Amino acid sequence: MRWDVQEGMRVFTADGARLGTVVGCGADTFVVERGVLRARDYVARYGDVVTVRDGEVHLGLTRDEVAPGPGSRAEVDARRPETLRTHGFGESQDIVIPLAHEEAVPRTVPHEVGQLRVHKVVRTEVKHFSIPVRREELVVERLPAAEPGSERPRAAEGRPVPGGVVPFEESTFIIPLYEERVEFTKTAHVWQEVTLAKTTQEELRQVHTTVRRETAEVEERGEVLHEGPVDGLHS
């Protein structure tokens, strides 16, 4: 949780009130400043942090439970202890003050940006065919009977006479008639193939982040001789 809390984040208490903004991070605690004209500081421990998300720090304490700090940043700077380094007159002395800065190293993290869903559907269409079919029809002809001793009419030659026909008795003959009907045999064939391929495109993207850099502020008191501008320490 220590590295999640950064300066500039907004701090909220357990009762939903905004406590202020993080202005300093220490080893075990961090300082929260509230207000602009009459600023007030609060000190919270990293163990009191419940969650850190979207630039916001949420504490498990109410505003009354948070320990108050020494005051505004101006008051803290005014009471900041100063270390006086003395040396003998005429002796040269070198003081080394390390100034740190942050470096940002970008890295890529894959994130899902979209999905492609492909599903197969079945559609029905009408196919038209022209095919000849045959159908039987019944043709009824009436022919005169042949006289005794005469020849049968030519139209009756070669035609069978149903057996069991008795004069003056009713008879019923059933003659079936047939026709051809069309039946289909369907077989499946592959008519098209769909190929899906995922490729990776590389593009150059401009990104930015914030880093911190320490500088030295030099205050001159009295007659101090130096070479070059003092502002050069700020670069």
C-alpha cells in the first residue's frame, strides 16, 4: 500500500468526507493537506488505507479519528530544522547533497479491446426444375358388335375381353390409373469456405506520464561570493 499512495491524490474518510490532498509521503505515514487560505494538515498511516483507486485514497477512519498534523505547509517549512555546517576560517569544504529524480520505463500490457463472434446460420431458398412426368388417362370408346358370321370390326381386334361377363348381370370393373410424381434426393456439398485469421499490427503511439525531480533552492544571506548564477542548480 505504501507505493500506491502518491502525492496529489485525493483522500476520503470512512464517512465519505473529503479530507484533502496528499502533499508528502513518509516511511510509515503520509501528510494530507486541506484548504487553501487556511490550510490544515493531517497525518495518516498507510495501515489505515482501505483502497486506492482512480487517484483517490480511501481511509478506514473518520475525520475525527485522523491525527491532525502540525499545520499548513508554510508553517511546516518555517519550523523545518536547519543543519549548520561550520568549518575553520580559510578552510575549503565540499558538501554533497544528493538530488534524486524518477525515471519512467514504459511497458506494454495486453488488454481486450473487442471480440468477433462468427456463427453459422441455415437459410432456405426455392430451386425450380422442369422435368417431364407421365400420367395415365382412361379413354372410353363405344363400338358396334359384330353380326353372326361376320368378321369383328377392326377397332376391336387385339383387345382383350374381360372374362366372367354374363349377359344381363351388373358388373363393375376397376381400372387403376397411374401417374409419375417427382421425388428429391438431397445431398450436402461444400459451396464456400470462410477463413478467419488474427494478425498483429504495430503502431507508434505517443504516451506521457509524470515523474518527480528534486532540485536545490539556494538562499543567500549576507555577502556570499560564488561563481556563476545560483539558478543553475534548478536545471
